[in-house]
Amino acid sequence: MSKLFFITGVSSGFGQALAQAALDAGHTVIGTVRNVQARDAFVALRPGRSHAYLLDVTEFDAIDGVVARAQAEVGPVDVLVNNAGYGHEGIMEESPLEAMRRQFDVNVFGAVAMMKAFLPSFRSRRRGHIINITSMGGFITMPGIAYYAGSKFALEGISEVVGKEVRQFGVQVTAVAPGSFRTDWAGRSMVRSERSIADYDQLFDPIRSARAERSGHQPGDPVKAAQAMLALTEVAEPPAHLLLGSDALGLVRGKLAQMDSEISTWEALTRSTDV
């Protein structure tokens, strides 16, 4: 059955791949873009089924109006995909707080504002599916992505809670956590803080260099990720969390095993605090 998707950030990365896959499958897509040229290009993909609206997800006061206009002009949305986001790289001590605010404004507050804009219509219609694209960085950590990982950990948690709140209304929420994919995340889309503290050179310089060198050579295929996300929208009971990519699977399983081991090691101290 044909669905109406609303996808933020369809000009590149997962948003672009998913929009194309949905259009190819016969669905209708409303995409958000940042400029007129991108809007015109997206509308031209499938005239009548590809619709684009100018929106920066950090312009919180504009979101409700854009969503209302899109649904009035195109129709009631079935699937919201919060894809808009970017990566910040930098040692925490070296990275200004303003960089963290911007990271959370886009990756967390923007996604939450979009969910809040759509939930009234989803709830009243007793159906709808929200897909929040997070990251394996919402489960695992590594030096140099404190702000990014923090934002994705936050979105993972928010997604899970909202899913429990709205399941009673027939609304599903899935947090999709990709591993390393061949998108612009580690390339032109990444914001990097300047290096300033030599004490971190030995730890972080090789990590930064390796990440830059791997950009464009990651194991994940965005086209296959798009197909996986489309498959989610076809099942009656989609998962609350979905990992994408064998690297994400291995790293997250390793993190969970490490946590289980640490919890067991400190179990006696943990239990010692009960009354």
C-alpha cells in the first residue's frame, strides 16, 4: 500500500537514499531541504509524488507551520523520518560549549520538535510511524565524539520513551542506529573543533586521521540501508531499536558484553546500597 513519507534532510546521505527508495517503490515523499535549488531538484524527481519544503530543523518556531502546510497541501503523513543531523568531532576539553549546543539543537531538539509537530495528527488518526535515525554512537563511544555520541544517546532514549507513550494510540517509534556507511558524515558534513592541547595528540591525532582516510570507504551501503528502513514501515510491530551494518552489530554486542561483565564485577557494591 502506498504511503506518504515526511523525511527531513533529503539532499544527501540516508535522507536522500531513503527518499529515492520510497519514490521508486511507488510512495509519495515530502522532503525538507535548505535552499531553493535543492527544493526544485527534489520536486523534479517524481512530479506529483516528490514534494519539498524549505526548513531548517533548528528554526523551531517554523516547524509547526511547515508541517501543517505540507499535510494540507499533500495529505496526511504516514511515516515521519527524522534524518537531518550531522557529526561533531573534537576532544571535549578542546570543544566550545556552543558547538555542543548546535549539535544538540540539530540532532536532538530538531528531532523532538518534529515529533511534537506530528504526534497530534498521528494520535488522532490512531496510526503513524516515527523513524529516528540515530547512530551506533548512541550505544558505543570513542574518543573525539563526545558531543555527537551524547546527542545520539539522548535521541535513542527519547525515542524509546515516546514509543512506550504512544504505542497505545497505534503509533510506532523506531530508533535506527547505523554503523559506518558511505555517506558524507565523516566528510564534508562533519564539523571539527580545532586542536589546541598537545596532551591529547598521541590519543586523538591517529583517530582523526584514520576517520578522514576511511571516509567514502566505509562498509555500509546507504541504498541497502534505505531498503531496510522501508521494510520497517511494512511490518505491524516494528522494533524499538534497529542496528544497521555488521560493524554496528559487532561493536554494540561487544559494548553490551563489557557492560554485563562490569555490572557483575561490581554487583556486591551495587547491592550494598539497599535499605
